[in-house]
Amino acid sequence: MQLIRGLHNLRTGHRECVATIGNFDGVHRGHQAVFDRLLSEGLEMGVPATVITFEPQPLEFFAPARAPARLTRFREKVLAIRDAGIQRLLLLEFGQKLAAMNAEGFVRHILVDGLGVRHLYIGDDFRFGKGREGDVDLLRRVGAEAGFSVDHLPTVALDGARISSTRIREALEQGDLATAAACLGRNYRIGGRVSHGDKRGRNLGFPTANINLHRLISPLSGVFAVRVFGLEGEVLPGVANIGVRPTVAGDGRYLLEVHLFDFAREIYGRHLEVEFVQRIREVRRFDSFEQLRRQIDHDAYEARHILGLA
């Protein structure tokens, strides 16, 4: 997949495509349905399937304090879009200039002049342009003048309810990993590099791989049975804690700490994918490190049982 960072990197050879636009946080089954239609249309027309997305996401620009936790970091989203078979990804920086662009200007400058879009697919809740004035009717009107067509795709549902990034966030917050996985089409994972921590887990008898989340808010918290990917094809079982550590004084950042069972190798700097299998409990504060140690021992036992190791 070709990643195009910004309009200034568009070239003549990037013109003529079928496209879709959105945040695509999570790249869930609803997004995947759009991609499937996009790929089919692109194959029929003989042009590449192109996804247009934004960084940061618009709400992160307008109201960062109210922006929801991301399901996927940018790197994870790019890989998921690539794995869906998309040929090109246009990344637009969402800043003051793009925020001030009216809807018709967005269509003509980016879709028509920039990409030469021949067909556009949009989801059922897509709005765009200054003041969110752009909708499917505007797209169809401008498209009829500029020579591209527009399809408005219906909702993808699960158990009678719409699949959305918001629904997945709510499921993760409640520890309902089964619903999250059913909406995503895969088990939920978080990836990151192993960094040095304060070695407190090692002192408690449970050394942990500390994984940098690169996000202000985590979409889930608690203690989980996990599987870890990224070490020479191995799938390693473990128990993980994700959240703000209430027993240890800290800076309030979300941390992901993973204890790998029967594992003693140094893995600092390695990029790992942590797959969350089942929540064991919520994060809570303990009055002493001895209480914390006993609880971790119990959590590890529960995780081994969940993963079929005990």
C-alpha cells in the first residue's frame, strides 16, 4: 500500500481512483464493508482503491479534552487498512486550514483537482467541511458536475445494533471483549515498544514488559489474560495490567504492563502486539505492596486458567 502524506505529495500519477473518506478508528467490520465495496469498484474500473483519512482526528483538533480514546493508533490503523487490501492511503493533516475549508471547496480541491475521484463511497454518518455542512446530497450535486458518482452505504449491524467505533469503545470500557471482537472482526489488540520501567514488578516477583501506549487515554483498563505476538513467531501467554496505577504514586499516565509466563529474555525495544483475551478484574488500589503482590499472584493463576495453562 502506498502512503501519501499530505496534499503537497500528490502527483499526477495519483489521479484517477475510487475513494472513501473517514477516521476509520478501529477499522471495524463496518469500515471493512466499505473497503470491500471500494476494492470491487476499483477492480471493475481499473483504478486503485484509495482511503482518505485525517491526523489528528477532527475532534482531537477541535476539542482535545472531549476526544474519545482511540481504538487504534495511527500506525495500527495504517497496518489494518493495508491488510484489508487498500492500495493507497492519503493522510491529510487536520489543522486550522482544513478545518476552515467549506464542504464544496473540500470536494473540488481534494477529490476533484487532487485525486480525480471517479467514484466515492461514504458511510451512513459522514459529514464534512466547515461546520459539518457537507453531506451526501452536496457530494452528489458536485459529483454530477465534476464527473464522479457517489454511493451511500447502509449500516452494518450486529445483534440489531449498529457497529461503530463508539459501540466498541463502550464494550471495551465494560470489559466486554466478545462484543468488541465481534464488531471488529478480530480480537482487540494494542501494540507498542517495550520500554524501561521502574522495575517494581520485578521486585514483587513478577517482572513486566512495559509497553508505551503513545496515547493520552486508553479505551480499556483492568487486569487481563493476554496473548503476546511479535517475538519470532511465538505466541506468548501472560497477564497484563492497563490503567493508571493507583497503588503507586505516578504522573497519571496510562501504562500497559505485561507479565509473560515462564519467560526471562531481555526484550527492550521490541515491538509487541498484546491481544486481550478476558478481563479478570478492574484496576483497584491496595493498602500495601504485600496485598498487591498476593493479588498479582492470584491474577496470574486466573490468567493461566483462562488460557488453558492450569
